[in-house]
Amino acid sequence: MKKIRINANHVGLVFRKGSFQRVVTEGDYWLGFGEKVEVYDCSRPLQLNHDMDVLLQHPGFAEAITINEVGDNELALFYLNGNFRSVLGPGRHFYWNSLSNYTFLKADTSALDIPVTIDRNLLDKAPLNAHVRAYKVEAYEQALLFIDGKYSKLLEAGQYYWWKNSTTVHIAKADMRQQAMDINGQEILTRDKAQLRINFTIQYKVVDIVKALADNREYDKQLYTLMQLALREFIGGLNLDELMDSKERIAEAVRLQSMERVAGLGIALHYCGVKDIILPGDVKDILNQVLIAEKKAQANIITRREETASTRSLLNTAKLMEDNQMLYKLKEMEYVEKIAEKIHTISLSGGGQIVDQLKQIFIKQ
């Protein structure tokens, strides 16, 4: 005979010659001949080196444990004293009945949606995040949800979670902000066969995400092609002179011409503009020559106009001096003054009058 003691929150399993006999809980006990006891801490996970099905045949053992069975398409969230501890996969899970409080929250993972009873803060953390698909739609985005290849619904900005299972989930997102696109290096022939290169820019915004993503494939590439064709169509209907005279209205004409086609892509055009018109070297030289000739002609016209005005002014002055002798003398003195400014020194000799000598120098008798 042997006396044993089982402490609080512990349990003992008594075996005799390898055969399970009974369960003993807190207290003092006597063991018979050939009996052995295995003592387990109930606050620790249940781990036995014995066949659980055999032990469960004894009512005392079944009453000492808690059994949680999880199906093939299920998960169970294990909470200890109200705190999340782990995720339980399919199978049977055994726990000692103890002073601790066990809680199990089951979820059907064959369904796509995650129950609202599961704390969303746990979905991004291990070990639960291994069983969850997470997608984020930014504040400036919208997204389309496709389930098994079929369009399901529109997703606004937010964080979304679904169970990982055999269901295929695809998220197609679009940036709903205003965007810019450059259409550069477009070599186009005008109506009079002048070859030029145009750099064009547009600003657009996705206004119907279903049309843009569900009804069209790669809407941005289609938009580029549509604007490229519209630009070529408009430029090809003008000759070079008309093009150079109407550069300002090219962008607006192309925008109006493309609006209906672009609307089919779920897009709205907000602005179009011509960045550069690049002419070949020989055409550029010809235009420069034309410009120089025009400017020279304008300069000649201005020169002739000024000469005419100057001649008319001289004629008027001559008429006034002819009628007024005093005015003639003043003009005469004015020219004498101008001539005197260019003379460095003047030498005078003799006893004549100085003024008479100056008059003889400057004024021809």
C-alpha cells in the first residue's frame, strides 16, 4: 500500500498493470498493490501517451476533461479566461477541467464571409491571419469584387477580410483621382503632306469603375489609342498654314471629338493640351525665311512712313522760314552752334570784329 496526495488544480490517473483504473482529484489516496498514478497539472495542455478512445470509456475520465470537436470545414478560436490563445483546426481537442474558463468560438470556413462575432483586430495577427485573405481599398480608390470569376459588387474604401478556401476571390481596383497622360512623339501628315511631330497631354478621371474594369480590358491603353487616333484625324484634315493659325483650338477640338468614345470606357476628359509642335528642319527653315521676309517688309513700311513724316516736317519748316526772316536767322544760329560743337579750337587774328570773322567762317557769302 502507498499513500499519495493530489494538490489543487491537479488530477491523477491510476493504472494497474498498464490498465486504466480510475481518476483521483484533490485529496489523499491509498494505492493498492501493483497500482501506479500519473499526476497532471490541469492548467497545462492535456498531453497523454495513452489511447484517448480507451480512456473515454471510463466515465470518470470523460468527466475530468473538456472535448472540442472541429469539423473539416471549420475553425475554432480558443479563449482562455476571455483571452484569445490559439486557433484550432479540424479534429478533436482535449482540455483538463480546471479552475480556468475555456471558451470556443467556431466558424464555418467553407463560407466566404467572416462572422461579425470574431474580433477584427485578430484577423491581421498570427495565427489567425494564416486562414484569412485581406484586401485594402485606399481612400482614393474603388474596387470591384469578383467571386469565382463573376462580378459580385462594388467595394468602397476600407479593409476587407474573407476566409481562405476553395472559392476564388479577385479584387480589381481603380484610382479615382484625376490623372494625366502624355501622348508624345506623334508623327502626323497634314492635308498638304507636311510631316510634323506633336506632343499632346490629357487629364482624365475614372467616373464609372464598372465600365472601366468590368466592361473593358486595360482602359488606360484604350484611352491612349482613342486619343492618338482623334489627334491624327483632326490634324490630317488641316493644311500646315491652317494648323499654325489654329494651334489654340486643336486641344479643344480633339477633346470634343473624343468625349463620346471615351465615355464608353467609364472615363471623363477634363483637359487636353498641345505641348509641342515639332517641324522638320527644312520646313522650319522655310517658315523662318517667311517670317524674316514679313518682318523686313514691316520694317520697310515703318521706315518709309517715318521718312515721309520727316520730309513733310522739313517742308513745313522751310515754308515758315521763307515767310519769317527772324525764324531763318534762329535756324541759322542753331546750325552754327551744332558746327561749333565739333570744332576743338578756333584761332582769330587781326583787329576785325570777332562776330564778323565767325560769320565769314561758318556762313558762305
